[in-house]
Amino acid sequence: MRKVDRRSVLAMGLAAASAAMVQPAAAQPADPNVGTETTLYPGVVQRAYGESPSIIPGFKTVSMRDIIMQPGSKTMGPPMMNAMVCHITEGELRVVQEDKTFTAKKHFVWTCNKDTKEQSFNDGNVVAIMRITDLKT
């Protein structure tokens, strides 16, 4: 058996304390004081964060926004105005995209193209947040 001296005990204690303080990285909820909010439908709010030039070929600008859906709310399913990447950051949504229905749980990612028809429903009992990155031509 190896002899343990004070220096070894101190090093192990510091290592244990450091490990106990480290937490896994997690997505932070959106700051309600940032962005411009617009009510789209009953129980559905859009928080827009801004726009900037794109270096992706075929797209002039990109923007980011959250669609915040209260339990029991839904969107109306208008055609998408541009290509986009959607990501569920909180909650869960039932999504009907063209003729396909799927459940978008937390961390799920999908895409829409311009003119895609899509409707989202928050059938759960918690707020759902869909983060959208718009790719604009």
C-alpha cells in the first residue's frame, strides 16, 4: 500500500472540490429583456433577436428568433417566408409539416424551405420554445 502524505491529501481534496463545482454545460433560457416581442396568435409570442449579413452562399442575411408557445396554443400554418432551421430549446411540440406529423422534443432540430406549410401545437403542460434561424435570400 502506498503511503499518503499531507501533500497528497491536499491535492486529492482540491481535485474533489473542483470536480464538485463543475457542472455540465446547458442551454440558458432566453433573456426576456432582450429582443422585440410580438404576439402572433393566442398564447404564441415571437421574440426577434436581430439580423446580420450571411457568408453562406445563396443567403444575404440570417436572423434569429424564438417562438414561445404556451400550453394549449398553436400556430396557424402559414407558408414559410424563407428557408430556416428550427430547434426546440424547451418543452415539446407536435408539428405538422406538409402531410407529415412529428413530435419535436427538447433539442430536436429540423429544417423548412421557403413556402413549406407547417403548423405547430403545444399539446403539453409546459411552455415550449422553438428557436428559429432564418436564412434569407
